[in-house]
Amino acid sequence: MAAPRVFAQRLASTMKVARPAARIQARTLTTQRMATPFQTIKRQQPSMIQASARQAFGARRQYSSEIADAMVQVSQNIGMGSAAIGLGGAGIGIGVVFGSLLLAVSRNPALRGQLFSYAILGFAFVEAIGLFDLMVAMMCKYV
């Protein structure tokens, strides 16, 4: 039962809840009385600095299209490089397939033809995965 109450209290504290007008007026009066002239000047300074900075540099910072193009080019190269890592896995897979073929033929030379057809099938599957990976890498670069 305590969890909904805690949640409701947190929700109420984060939301802007309507407060009585008397409280708001009392707070503004007390803060105005306690503020010294130095504090009011200190509060006004950042707004004057921001206004002068906006006038000097413009409202928005303008970006060069050359920088944006360079950033896109770099991100494409990073994507292509990270996608091409899978090609190393395809090479390892091909090595494992044919290494296993040599091991199996050396143990039982009579099954050489049947094992070779299985090895070619495994090679085709591994090579297909490598080609899919290469296709994804090229898509990262050129699309």
C-alpha cells in the first residue's frame, strides 16, 4: 500500500501543481524585500551577456556542409569496416570445412567422394554468409 502513495507524492512533486495565490504573492514580496541592489544587477548581467552574444554570433550556429559531408563519409567508412569483420569469420569457416574434409578422408579414404560433396555443400553455405556480409558492408558504404 505504501508504493502507490510514494509514487503519487513523487508525481505530485514533479508536476506543476496549482498553488494558492496568497502563497505566491507572499513569496514574491519576501524575495523582493531581501534582494539588495547588487543582487538585482548580478541577476541582470547574464541576460545582457546572452543578448550581446546573440547579436554578435547570430541566433543559431550555422554548420558548414563540408563538415557535415565529412562526418557522413566517416560514419559510412566506420559502418563498412565494422560490417566487413564478418568476412574474416567466413574465411575461418571455409578453413574449418576443408580441414575437416582432410581429417575425415585421412581416417576413411573409401568415403572420399561422399565427404567431398558434403564439404562442397558446407563451403557453399559458408561462402553465402560471407557474400551476405560483403553485401551489407557495401550497403553501409554506398546507400
